[in-house]
Amino acid sequence: MSDVVLNNIGKTYPNGYHAIPSIDLTIEEGEFIVLVGPSGCGKSTLLRMVAGLETISQGDLMIKGAKVNDKEPADRDIAMVFQNYALYPHMTVYANMAYGLKNRGESKEVIAEKVTSVANMLGLEELLERKPKQLSGGQRQRVAMGRAMVRDPKVFLFDEPLSNLDAKLRVQMRVEIRQLQRKLGTTTLYVTHDQVEAMTLADRLVVLNKGKAEQIGSPMALYNKPATPFVAAFIGSPSMNLLPANLDEQGICLSDRLSLPLVHDHRGSIIWGIRPEHLEVVDEANADFALRIQAVESLGAETLIHGTVDLGVKQEPMVVRLAGPHWPEINSLLWLKAPLDHWHVFDAVTQQRL
Amino acid sequence: MNLWQGAVLMSVYFPHKKLPYLLVLPQLVITLIFFLWPAEQAFEQAFYQEDAFGLSREFVGFDNFVYLFNDPQYYKSIWVTLVFSFSVAFSGLAIALWLAVMADRVIRGKLTYQTLLVWPYAVAPALAGVLWWLLFDPSMGPIALWLQYFGVDWNHFLNGDQAMTLVVISATWKQISYNFLFFLAGLQAVPRSLIEAASIDGASPFKRFWTIVFPLLSPTTFFLLVINLVYAFFDTFGVIDATTQGGPGVSTATMVYKVFNDGFIGLDMGSSAAQSVVLMFLVGVMTVIQFRYIERKVEY
Amino acid sequence: MIENRPWLTFVSHFSLLLGIGVVALPVWVALVASTHPSSAFGAGEIPLWFGDQALENWRSVFLGEASSGVDVPVWYMMLNSFIMALGITVGKLFISLLSAYAIVFFRFPFRGACFWVIFITLMLPVEVRIVPTYEVVANLDMLNSYSGLILPLIASATATFLFRQCFMTMPGELIEAARIDGAGPIRFFFDILLPMSRTNIAALFVIMFIYGWNQYLWPVIITTDDAYYTLVMSIKRMLAVDQGDIEWNHVMVTTLLAMIPPVAVVIGMQKLFVKGLVDAEK
Ligand SMILES: Nc1ncnc2c1ncn2[C@@H]1O[C@H](COP(=O)(O)OP(=O)(O)OP(=O)(O)O)[C@@H](O)[C@H]1O
Ligand SMILES: [Mg+2]
């Protein structure tokens, strides 16, 4: 049975701002859905509508088959983890975790049992009597998750829960969240603008752009077959190289000087894309084009080479990603081949994949 | 804690219809009965002339105001108020600033010094007046006797200027602690690195103070100036009533004292009400200034 | 300090000690005066060192045996002062916590109007509108009563204003977390808002208590029955005799007794008070 259904959901803020035109999304039980997109695209707005913190201007929200549009957050059987954790500063860790249960009228024994078992799961046993002020950032994060978990909700909602942590801790917590969610099997809606987080956590990703869902699908589907240039650029790091071109009988015509053979019946202006990791260094004879090297970033395990491709009328920037260390000279030419099966071609007008 | 950072109205709130009215009700009722109603009465009263026994009254239009602003006594009271208020504000600010700068310098005993300087805040103005009266009592006050020894003929019951000096001293004494606390807090908020940079640039402590610290303190100073003027205008009634009762003559009768005196002693309700209206207008102006200042601070 | 200048350090300590001395001087003289018989205060003389009448003076004033011009003993007036001060403090905290809560955390029609009606009183002390306020209280038949002493002085928005500032700094996500945890407005008020504002409440308690205790003009005007006299205002009665007849020893005992409770509160709760004062009004 589908767990959470968003049916034509839209949001218009009281000031008239149309944050979300319309979104349809069906989430299966136990699924981990990640909402990604640039800042201001409406991720939090959508999540908060599901939580009941923001009114729904249009459409239906169903949780476990029941319409919950007008229910108070506490009655929706959801739990939320906030970016700055929103722990009650005057309450101990225990009281923070117990507060929701207490308000529901659970007995002291039940509360104690639930809080203790969640605390054990998260390794918070030692911290139960501390106040939030006496905790480190990572510990606070854990308590915030614990508070969500004790309620044993139908849906977990996370709004950028890791963005206040340092890079290392973020990786560690990311893994932990995924493991916990698998173990508990709770349906999860997770907001982030970090595409690595999105790729590693999600069963399915929703890429939002200006309040619209650009594409919904598994991380690999989005990586392999992005539906629009927006998704193509957003998923993957460094971003896909996207070049404007023209499609005609000879193939993809990047400029008078450079065209790549392709048989396709579409005609007109397109956007041609290739990921940095799919470009191959070859000798001049087999190359499709040459890159004039401008900067080299050596990361040890891989090397990123930034440069430009000379198209005659203009220079197009391009990035190449190579495994292992390389030391090419700045300003020298690097001969590249773009294998046909890694090409992405989008209609420049409709922005749709061809 | 910066109390103004939330000045943008909170975007998160409870969706309730009746509860908020219930919550503001007590304060609204109290305000209506004990503030707006009297204020309205004052406005009304200001346009009537009442006989001394309050038995009859007659509408007189702006006569009370016209009379007021043609009354040399009223101008005298404005003058007294100005002299009194600015004397209190300036001496209080100067002494407190000096002490705060000194206290900010010392390393040891800062808290002890603070404790020994803040307590006069808690003393009622009327009591402050009585305490200083004893010191300046013309027949036996130690300071008065000492002044007389040096040839100053001290008698604040007869000499208006001396009476003014006495009430200024009493009122200032009480206000120093308040100013001191704010100046000290202001000084402690001056970034250490600025002072260090200046001293590396070779500025002497004296120069550092006037070129760096004092300009940075100017918001605090301005805030305190307004607060001190308001204090001297309105909260010092007790000082005056307990020591000089506005005398000798009217030489220490401030505007607030005159409202009381004309209303309760002179039983001239119309004039007293007109004076209340003028004062309310003045306070309104001061409140606006205060808010302006606060708004400007928000932008910092 | 950055550099070590011994003479500057000396000047600092010297100035502070001088300041403390001048500030304490009147209280010292009052203390000395309170230990002598009234005959010690003649023309041209005042004792400068402690006498031996301390116990006698303090006892007789406290119990009302010394003639003071007031029919009730000092301990009784002290009680009145406490009732008035606590009444004003508790009353102000009560109405202003509630109204600040409504104004910050709710949106309702006429919210702006309520806001302005309340905040118009912000800086207008009772002294300014003394005559009409007296008449209103007289109309309500509240002269010579505790409610008459207390209620009109509650009508000021300072505390509401400060609580409003304090509440507005609360992170919005905390309220959302509480809503998800199933806390309605009333639970939120008691479980989250009050405990989180307790430092501010305590600091305001100190400030309001001092304000209430030190009231002078209002009690002078509305009490004609000695049973409602407060300690601070009774000074007026004791001084309302011919100048030569003032019993300075008794006046000073009364003055000191009237100072002790608020001064003790300020010194005892100094940290809280300083924080409350400086933070609140900034
Ligand atoms: N209360 C509001 N009133 C009007 N517009 C709002 C309101 N809250 C958010 N918006 C607007 O709605 C849009 C979406 O906001 P939202 O907070 O959902 O963005 P987001 O995707 O979560 O961004 P971020 O990654 O920065 O958190 C933004 O353009 C924002 O300016
Ligand atoms: Mg967001």
C-alpha cells in the first residue's frame, strides 16, 4: 500500500508568492525519498506541508490512505528532524525525547521503556541527563533523531539535518541514518541540497526546480538518463559538460569546425552533454576534439582538468576527470574522445531528453 | 543576547481564534480603566473650569491652555525642569562614565566595586532626598556646617539655587548606579582588538579613550541621555516633595510637581489637567525619539 | 589592560574608592544618626560617631512606640509595602506575560490595535496623569485599598515590551517542534515558553519589586487611612512637622528600614538584576 500520496499539491504563500505550482508523488511504504534542488526551490515548503506546519493551498495529502490536509502536525503521525535540531534548551535529553509521548498521554513506564530503547540504539545512554547545551553538534543531531524515533511515526521528515555538521561527521551520520532507516523500515522524506547526500541516501530522488519536480527516479536512473539539462547539471560532481549545438544530417554540429557524427531524425538546436568522467584521453588521430588546459586539480585518486574547447567563434569551457594522478602542462593540448554511448542530448527548446 | 534580532515578526504562530483575545484581555482592561480613561478625563478636564469644591464646571475651550501659556509661573516651572533635568543628566552621566572607565580598567575586584556602586538604584527617590537633606541641613548637617565654615551661607530653605543644588545632588546620586551599569556593559562590549590595534599604533590611554572608546559608546550615551532626562522629568517627584516641596517659592517646582501641586493643593483642576495634557504630549515626543533610536540600532 | 601603567591603576582604584565613599556617605551618616537620642541633634551639631541608642531607637521605631505621626507601627507599614510591591510585581508579570504571548505567537484581527493601546502607555508614568487617575480610582471606590494601591501602577507596558523582545528571539523551529510533539498553545506556554524565559522573568521580578516598593506619590495621594500607609510614603508624615522638631534619629531608622528590602534584593540578586536591566533595555 502506498504510504504517502501527494496529489496535485501546490502552495501559494499569503504574500501571493507561488512557491509550488503542482506536485504529484506517491511514496511506497519504507521508501527513502530525497528532495534535492538549489536553494529556494521549495524543498522545505513541500516538506513542511507534509508535516502540517504550512497550510496546503491546493491538492490532497494522504498518509496511509487518509486525507490529512487539515490535521494538526501532532495528529499526522509524523516526526521531524530540523536543521538546527530545535531541541528544547531547558529540558534534559531524556525530557526532550519524552515530551511528545508525554503529551500523548503515555504512561511513565511506557515512556521510560521507549526512550531507553531508542537511546540504546543511538548510543545516547550516557547523555540522557544532560541539557542540549552540554552536547556536541553530532550528539545534538543524534538526540534530535532520537526524539523523532521514540514516537514511532509512520513518516520521518528531515530538513537538511546534516548541514550544521562538519564534513567528516556528515559522512558518518549519513551512513548511520541510512542504516537506521533500513532497520526501522519507516517511510522517509529527506530534504538536502547536497547531491552526494542525495545520491547515497535515496531510494528515489525528486529533483525540484522552482517548485516543479524536474524528474523523479532512482539515483542511478537520474545519473544515467537525466530527463533535462537541469537534472543533468545538478546530479553528478563535477557537473556534466553541457554545450549548445545543432542537430542536422551530419550529426551534432557544435560549430563550423567541429561536428560529431550522429544519426537522429530530430532537427534544430539542442544541448549536448557528456560527463567529465566519461571523456577519454586518446592520441590525436582518434580524437574528437582538443582541450586547451587551463587548470589542473590533483586530488590523488583522481585529477580534474579544466580547459576550453576551441569552437572557432567561441571557447567553450570543459572539465575532464581522470583516474589517478596526472601532470599535464598548462596551455598544452589534451586530445579527447567522447564515446557515443555516454552522450546526453536534450532539445534546447523543450529542455527534454531526446 | 541581541533582543532586536527577532524584530521581524515571527512567521510561525498558533492558529487559534479566541485564545489570543483572552490573553490580551487583562492588560487591555487595566490599560483602558487606569490609563485611557484617565487620559481621556484629562483631555476633557483641560477644556473646563471647575470651582474649588468640584461642584460645578463650565466649558471654557482653550482658555486653560491660553492661561497656562501666558502664566509666567508656568514658564518658570519649565525653566526649573530644564535646569534640573539637564543638571541631573549631565552630572550623572559624567560621574558614571568616569567610574565605569575606571572599573573597566581594574582587573581585580571589579565585581566588588560594582556591588558597592549599584545599590543606590534600589533606594526610593524620596529617601534619597531625605538622606541628603540630613547632610545639608542648615542647622546641623555636616556638609552644610562645613560649607558655612568656609564662608558659604548654606540654607536651602531660603536660597533657591541651593535648594536646586540639593535636589540635583540627591537625584544624581540615585541615578549614577544605573548609568554606571550601562556604561560598564558598553565598555566591555568594545572589541579588545580595536584597543590593541590603537595601542600598537602608539595611542596613549587617554587618546585611545577619546578617539576609539568614546565614539563606540555613543549609542549607549545617547540612550542613557534620553533615559536620564525621562527619569529627571518624571521619577524624581519624591526627591522634591520630601526635601523642598518645590520651594523656596517655586524655585524647585518642576512641571510634574506643579501638576500635582495645582491639582491637589491649589485645587485648580482645569489648569492641572491642561498641564497633564502638555506633559503627555512631551512624553509622546520622547517615546518617538526613543523608538527612532531603537530602530536605528536594529540596523547595526 | 594592555600595558602596565602603575600610576593609572592607582588612579583607577583611587577613583573607585572615592566614588564608593561619596555614594555611601549619606547612608553612613544616617546609620550614625540612628544610634543617638533625639536630643543629640541640636543647632550646629550632629554626632559623627555611633552612639549607644541603636537598639532602643530601632526597636521603638519598628514596633511603633516612637512617635512618628502615623498611627500604625513601622512593621505594619512594611507589610503594606510588601503587599503593594508584590502585588504590582506579580500583577505586571501576569498581565504582560499573557499579552506579550498573544502578540508574538498569534495572529488575530485587531492585533495591531491591541498592540498600540498597550504600548501607548510605555513611557507615561502615573505622575503625569496623577489627577485624573486619582478621580477614576475615587469613582471606582478604591481609595484606601490595596487594589487601589496596586492596579493603576500595573497599567504600564514596560514589562510587556521586554517580554515581547524576549519572545521574538525564540527560534521558530522550536515552536514547530512543539507542535509536532503535540503541544498546543497552553502546553507550549507552560512547558516551553515560561521555563525558557525564567531568567528574564526573575530579572524583571527584581526590577518591578523595586519599582513597586519605592512608589511614593501614588500612595501619598490615595491613602488617607493610616492602615494603608506604606513605609516610603510615611517619611512625608514624619517630616511634616516644624523643622526644629524633626526627630532625626527616628526618621533615619525609618529611612534605613525602608531602604533595606530593595537594596538587599539588588545586592542578593545582582547578577540577575544587572543582566536583566542591561539586556532588557538595550
Ligand atoms: N512565509 C513565506 N512567505 C513567502 N514566501 C516564502 C515563505 N517561505 C518561503 N518562501 C519562498 O518560497 C520559496 C521556497 O522556499 P523554501 O524554504 O521551501 O526553499 P528551500 O528549497 O528549502 O531552500 P533552502 O535550500 O535555502 O532551504 C523561496 O523562494 C522563499 O523565498
Ligand atoms: Mg529549506
